[in-house]
Amino acid sequence: MKLSADIELRVLQREAFSYFLHEASPRNGLIIDKTEDGCPSSIAATGLALASYPIGVERGLMTREAAVERTLKTLRFFWESRQGPEPDATGYRGFFYHFLDMETGRRAWNCELSTIDSAFLLAGGLTAAMYFDRDTADEKQIRTLADSLYRRADWQWALNGGATVTHGWRPETGFIEYRWEGYDEALLLYFLGLGSPTFPLPEESYAAWASTYEWKHFYGFDYLYSGPLFTHQLSHIWVDFRGIRDAPMREKELDYFENSRRATIVQQRYAIDNPLGFANYGEHCWGITATDGPGPATLKVNGITRQFYDYVGRGVPFGPDDGTIAPWAAVASLPFAPEIVLPAIDHFIHDLKLKRKNPYGFKATFNPTYPYKAGHPYGWVSPWHYGLNQGPIVLMIENYLTGKPWYWMRCCPYLVTGLRRAGFTGGWLSEAPAVA
């Protein structure tokens, strides 16, 4: 017997949340990037965990005391960890390395100091600061640590003399040549940088970012283009864009929430159209984004030579596309277009049975086109769960059902300041208190 839609969502949310309960280091609170043995922590996944613990409390999935203990342990680790230019530090200039060793908390895999992943980490800390508002010593310290971590990030340094923020930095080679330009998940990064009371980005940096926007028309919709679906979702975890607009959106008479709704519908229309003829694409089977896959491999399938990828930024409608579907990406669009997302979730759960025998709900991806003879009857299924996928499931289900994460962050003075400095007006922002 099928459960009601709301109960089904709560079950899925609980399963996804359990990733953060069980895949955390007891020493420092870091969250593992994925469930493969020996993987390091992802600081973005850790930020999503920090934002999710309040939901765990609200939904009865953990006690407030347990959430406070976890949150405090994690924030203390980041505040006390080594900041410096050494290649084995945890961070530098208030930012942190993308991947950290689960035990030592030091840089892993010679990865970059990541501005975007640091932004998600800091956003998670600020969510905790908004939620844990009681007058106890531990909750006061959560607020102090989250505030101190945010204030330490040197956004001006991250500009490296340019107009837009760099992707990051490596101790061996310096700043990465790429910058956050063109619409994508870095929208939140600019708000946090603009709102900083210590090292704020100049307002011109947001104008420079927005000047690189690309507007497209697909399947009957004009919208701000970005191919992978996750880029239309991650900033929306923390920001309620309904009714608030910056200059580009005022000009188009849109808001970013409506833009993400259109991007979500385009994904479904593309799957229905299925121009490359992949198996199982359709009205209830879509979700193309940056995630893992069955490749790399070039194989002939039913007379057609197909190229399959591993982890790559799949997107719609220009690709790359190799027939790989990410159920979590469809779930994360739930607030934007529930009328098409709820049937897709139902299809993934009951028709394809993609949660079966999986402790944390959906695995990252599946690909019915890839010629895979063992395992799941609907083709290749990723062996892994990723923290970066689980967090959006937890948080966007909550935003759809109650709006609580959005409400908590409406009360964050730094986010309010960042939005206003970016030129946003209207909606709930008109009622938000001025920040001294």
C-alpha cells in the first residue's frame, strides 16, 4: 500500500538525513564525501549537515542536545584547525580545502582551497546560528563560532585583483584561473561575500557576475540558463527568492524562484522529447545534473555508439548527457514544481524501486541505457551515496513542506545585507529589519 505524499516525503527525508547521523567523524564532526571506503570529508557536505541538524530536531530525528553537541564539535574544529599557506593545513584566509582527511582534518588529495564549498560550509554554520537561539552556554557558543568563522573569510583576497571571485587557490600554484561567472550555484557565494562586515565584496563584483548571465529559450520558456539542474537549486536551499528581485530579474519581470521552476520544467520536457533516445527517459523519469555515472566508456548499445561518463557536469539541453538520471536532483526541485516532481518521486520509489536495500534512500544515479547485466533490473545504479546529494533532499523537502530553512535564513542579518547590496528589493525583504 502506498503512503500519502507527505508521509512518503518524510520517510525519504528521514532516510537521507540518516547519512549525516552515520557518516560523520566522531572526532571532529566532518561528513564523508561519499560512502566509498577511505573517502575524505567534503566541506560542502559538512555545511549541508550543519543546516540539516535543525531539521533533525524539528522532525524528531535527533534530540536538540545531540544536535547541539554535533554542531558545536564541528564548528570548534573549523575554528581551531590550522589556517595557513602550508600545503597540509585545513584552510587559509578563512576559507577551507574542498576535501579534508576524516581523522586529521587536514587537506586531502592535494585539492583546492574552495570558495564555493567554503560558502556552503559557512551557510550551514549561519543556519545553525539562527536556529540555536537559546540562552545556554553551548548554544551561545554555536552562535559565536558561526559568526567568527563567517567574519574570518577574506572575500576581498578571493577576488585576486579581479572583478569576480576566483574558484579557489592552491598552495603550490596560487589562484585558480577560473572565476565565478555565468549563472550557477555561486549566487549564494556572492550574497555571503557582499554581506561580510569584515572583508566585503564590492557591489561591483555582483554586477560583474550578473553581466555574464546567459538567457535562453527552450521548450517554450525564457529563462536564465545553466545546464546542470543542481545549479538552479543549491542557493535556493538557503534563500527564499519568491517575490524578491535584483536588476536582471526586474528587467525580465521574473524572480529566481520562477527561473528555477522553468529550468525544472525544461528538464522534464527534454526527457519527454528524449532527443538522444536514451532508455526510460520520460514524463516521470528525469533529473540531469553534475554527478557520477557508469563510465568512462565508449560502447555500442543497440547499434548506437554511446559515450558514458563518470563524474561530470551533465546538463540540459546541450549536454553532456549519457542517459544517467539523478533522482535526488528531481527531489531538490520539489518547491519549484511539485506537480511534476511528486509523480517523479513516486516513479523512482514504486516503479523503479530505487530505494530498495539502500540505507539512505536513493543512490546517487542510475542509467538504464548502460549495458549492465548484474544487479538492478533497471540498469546500472551508482554504488554510492553522496553527502552533497543527501543534503538537498533533506532541506528542500523541508522548504516545500514548511519553509523553515528559508525562514531561519530570512533572520540572518548577513544574508539580508548581502541581498540588499546585490540590489534585491520587494517581497519579504521589504519587511526584513535593517542591519546596523
